[in-house]
Amino acid sequence: MVFTSETLKTVLKRTEFLDKHAGTLSSKWAKITKSSQDTAGRDIQDLMAKGILKKEVQEGRSTSYELVW
């Protein structure tokens, strides 16, 4: 498999991110499917406060979030 420098940068960035936030992501998101909406909302707010997620700017009823690299 041939990696370009951009591909390698992306892989390294993702690895650094996952290493940095592994405990938070694994414990929060592994449980989110069995939580109430209130709990899921608090979890998302916590991840946003920690700088892991940010809310995407958009209009309408749906809310989207993206990982902060």
C-alpha cells in the first residue's frame, strides 16, 4: 500500500486524537445507545466542554457535531 504525505498526516492526526481522548470516547459513546436522551445530551455537552466535539453551524431541526482535530 502506498501512502501519500497527506494520507500519512491524516492517519497520524487521527491516531493522536484517539490516543488523547481514548478514555472519554470509549466510556461515553459505548454506553450512549443504552442511555436516556437527557444523559446523552449531558454527555455531548461534556465532550463539547472538553473540546472534543463542536456543534456544526446549520439551520433546521437537526443538530450535527464534528470532532475537533
